[in-house]
Amino acid sequence: MVLQIKRTSGLQAPIMLLSGHGVCRISCLCIVDSEIYRAYGSLLTVFFPQGDVFSCRFDPSGQHIASAGFDRQIRTFSKILTVIEYTAFSRSKIKNNMKILAAVVLWNTYGDCVNYGLIKGHTGSIMELNWSRDGSHIFTCSTDKTLGLWDVVTGQRVKKFKGHTSFVNSCSPARRGPEILVSGGDDGCIKLWDQREKNAVDTFQNRYQITAVCFSDAGDIVFAGGIDNEIKAWDLRKKDVVYSLKDHLDTISGIRLSPDGSLLLSDAMDNTLRIWDVKPFAPANRCMKVFEG
């Protein structure tokens, strides 16, 4: 007897594959023997690995998913090559004809998980994205040293935030009050952005590169992790670090606040995830749980 367990998910299947980030390819006509196939050629298409996906988020309703990263695309070659020429087809030719397509891909969560939208505009890899509170816009940060605010319906960029001097690795909007955006990058800067202002409204300088940022629930503290293996809590009023979370042994790769704002989840390159107590009057040892593997 096979025990049937009723599924509680509305997904079409327990596991759904979202496939759509760019495939690289080169197409050319390859003549195998110039004497026999003088007038004939076969179409050869070489496929390269799909683009890297660096960030993926559900929208506030859970009905849609946005993903982004780095899609490598190569312009199509249209040339007849002999075997010798094809063998000599160098990597430099491929590299010189390569272009970056940094795009946010939009998907439906349910049904066939249809890819229904593509948002383009960054000229470097998109390192992180986040939805706005009402799901109408998406915030992005990129290795092109900028951040973007995008209209989900039109696919147009509403605002470009410029001020970082190196790669921007992370961004996150505030949960309450004005939808302020925080960002952190390889220049060691933590910047605060207001959609109504042209430039950053505040900047905090860290000694090392910043790889992950997020606001506290009240929006008065910014958590920032970096290559120094620490997560620092920056008080926006005092403009200084009020405490640090130091148990990770390698670079912090991501942080996320719990729905009630009392816990912080972090992951790092030491192959661990940690849960931290970030309530205002928590004990000195704020690390509550460690997941290894």
C-alpha cells in the first residue's frame, strides 16, 4: 500500500525548473573537406554554459519571482570555416565578440512558471535585487557601480543611483517609513539613498569591502557584513557601530531579517548559517543557532 500524502502547495509539481537566463552560442558553417564539400557546409552551433544567477526573490504577494545575475551572450558568427580554420578559432575571437546581458527575469510562481518579463539596463552583473513593498518596483545593484529602481509593468528604469566607486554587492530597502535604500560595495562604503534625492543622503565608511546589507525592522540600524567576517550594526543616528557579530570564519555572503525583526539570518563562505538575536537588549552573545554543511 502506498501512503498518499496530500500536497498543501499550489505549485504544479513539487519541483519546478525556471529556465531562461541567456545561453551563449557561436554559429558557423564548417566545411569538413574542401574538395568534397566545396559547395556545402554544415551549421555548427557551440553552446556555452547558461548565465550565473546571483539573486532571486518572491514578490510580496508570492505570485511572482524575479531573478538576476550575469548572462553571457556571444554575437552570432556567420562565416564559412575550413577544418584548419575552425581548429584555429581562438578564444580571443570569442572574447572579443562577447557582450554582457545583465537582466532581471520575471516569472509566474504558479502554473507553468512562465517567464513573462525581462528588465534590462545594467552594464555589469546584477548582484542583488529586492521588490518594493507594494510589488510595483524592483531595486537592483550591479558591478557597473550603480543601483537601479525599475517599474515592473513597463520594464523601464525609474531612477539610477550613482555614487559608489567600485562594484555594488548588496542593496536592501527599509521596511517602514520612507522606502529608503541601503547599499554596500567593494569601495567599503555603506550608502543610504532616497528616491527623491539625486545623491546618497548618507555614507558610512568601513575599512573592508561590504558584501551584504539590510535594515533593522525599525529602520534605525543597518546591518553590514563584509570580507572581515563580521556583521556590524550601524546606528543611523549615532553614525557609528553599536555592536558587531563576529563568529563567522569567512566572508559574509548574505544576511536577512526575520519577519518580526527580532532575528538575523546570515550565511558565509565558512559553510555555515547563523541565527542572531538582534533585539535591542539581547545578551552579549547574540548567536543563537549554527547550521553547518
